[in-house]
Amino acid sequence: MKSVKTIILSIVGSGAMIALVLGIMYGINRLGGLLWRDEALVCRKERLNALAVTANGNTLITGGRQIRLWDIATGKKLYDSTTDRSMAEKMAGLSPPTVSALAITPDQRMFISAASSVGAIGSQGVHEIQVWDLASRQPIRTLKGHRDRVRFLAVSRDSQTLISQDDSGVIQRWNLATGQMQQTWNTEVAQRFPIVTSADGRGFTSMGKDGTITLWDMTTGKAVSTLKADPSHTPLGVSANNQTLLLQNAGDVKRFRSITAGATLQTLKGSYIESPFAVSPDHKQVLIMTDAGIKRYDLITGQKLQTFNTDHVYNAIAFTPDASSFLTLDKQGNYALWNSATGAKIHQLEGKSGWGAQAFAGTRILVNATNHTGNRITLWDLQSGKRIRRFCNE
């Protein structure tokens, strides 16, 4: 009997020792990741869906199961919605809410989050938009009206109007000052791409079931112009003068079309619906991944400006804020910075990254968030290509 007791105590003691050792190893790994930017940084599994950065490049907002605000310069966490039970309480009896989209108003006074919580089988769940005061980090009001997950948010240049779009194709226009829903468009078309907005921040497009693409004024809710397209086409970008649309068909063809004349200005083959593309911040040019490399086009005229012959097929392409350079992310998780005018490679960014949301903090810092269950955030200095910081979104 004594020997059995001894064996049991030995097993318990060994288990406790293993748990202690594993805990120490995890702590060292976390500390190493924070202090020495360890490649093996382990984070708690949590899907990270959205990023937003303030115009001054000082504050990062992340959205997943929680909303968190971070000081970009120090990496310090400024706010965590786990300490504010309002989100969970409002969706009591449902699954924990998951943030699907974030936006910051141009006047930098508010930020907006869209979150969904799933109910029982057959239930529509709860899909809400929350308006927050950016300075106090407190919710101001909740906007209710969508019956499906809201993926895309756009705010007018004067910060007075919000446009939201859900997965089922319903688009709604909101007065941010009052929280009143002012207009609803049911396009009856499931949306895969974000709302296409104009360079001046005043217009956005919708596409109806019959293929009619409409450019709307955000502030008034009135139609500015329309273009008849094939129902299988999807608008990807609108030019700086609001006269040209870049469209994608269901196969491997992209087209530049005049909104007013309806004419096709340019047809590009070998670029599929899942092929990455990037519209420049001024909406004057676009980069498109094709079978023959990356091609740069004038978004106003549809004219091809240049072909960059690359050795890789990229998962993502993005212009830097001044459009003088662009970034690519390959399948191995390597970021590279290229000159937009010449196509010359400037440098490869230090380390690797997962495929996820990205944003820019000013003109020098790239922020990448590994989605799915990675939950890691990485910051790079674009000028040097060096990694600044890597940390867990928790």
C-alpha cells in the first residue's frame, strides 16, 4: 500500500514539475519575443480580423474577439475591451462577439467597429456597429439594422456619414452624429470585395442583381452616375475623376470602363478574381498581379504604364501612402519593397510574416497582423527594412 502511495505521489510530483518547466519555457519564449523579437513567438490563438491606424501614426486599433488600442511608438497597450463588459453583455446568450471591420473618421475624433455574434442554428445572430470616442476610448452609440456580418465600413470626408455593407449585399447609410439610419440598399448580390469609394471620399459604388453599377453620393444618398455591366462583374476601383471603373469578371479578365460612355477602355487577361491588386491612394494608378508579372496601369485612361517581371506569385500587393513604392507579400511570408516607377527592388523586409491585415503608420511604418489563429502583430521601418517590434495581440 505504501509503495502504491509512493508511486502516486511520484507521478503527481513529476506532473507538477513538467507543468512548471513548461510554464517557465512559455514565459521565456514570450519574454524573448517581446525583448529580442524571437521568431518563435507564441501567442494565444485568437483570430485577428481588422486593423486601423490613426492619421498621425501614433495609435493602432486591432479587432478580433476584442478591441484593443496600442501605442505604436512604445508597443504599450492603451485599451482592452475585455475590461469593458458592455460588448459581451449586449450579446448575452450568444457566442462571444467577433469584430469584422474597423474604421477611423477623417477628423480623428471617432472610430467605428462592426461585430457579430452567432446564435443557435437557424438564428440570424446579432450584427451591430459601434461608434467610439477615440480620445476617451468609450462607446458613444450602437447602430442596429444589419442582419448579416458587416465586413466593410467607409466614412465620408466630413466625418458625418457612415456607409456599411454586409455579406448579403445590404448597404446602409448612417448619420454618425445621431446614429440614425438614413438609407438602405438591398443589392441582392453577395459581396466579396470591399465597398469601392472615390478618391475625394464622397462617393461609393453598389452593384445590383441585374449588373447595374451605381456611383452614389455619400452625403446626400443620391445617384451620381450608373454603368450597365454583366452581373458576373465586380467593381474593384474608381478613378480619381470618377469617370473610370476597374471591373473583374468571374474568370481571368479585368476591364477598364468609362462610366459616362460605357465604353471599354482596356481589357486585361490573365488576372483572376483572387489575384491581388492595389489602387494608389490618389486613385490615379493601379497595380495588378497577372500571369506575366505585376502590371501598372493608369486608372483614368486604362493605359498600361509598365510590366514588372517578377519571379513570384504574390499573395498581396499594396502601395505605400505616397505611392512612390509598393509592397509585395509572397507565399513564403516575405515582404519586399519596390520602386513604383522603375520596378527595382529596394529591399526585403527583415523576417517573415503571415498573410493578414495590413496598415501604414505614417509613411515609414508598416503594420501587419497575422490572421486566422496567429494573432501576431509586426511593425517594420520601411526606410531601412528592419523590424521594429513583434508582439501578441493580447
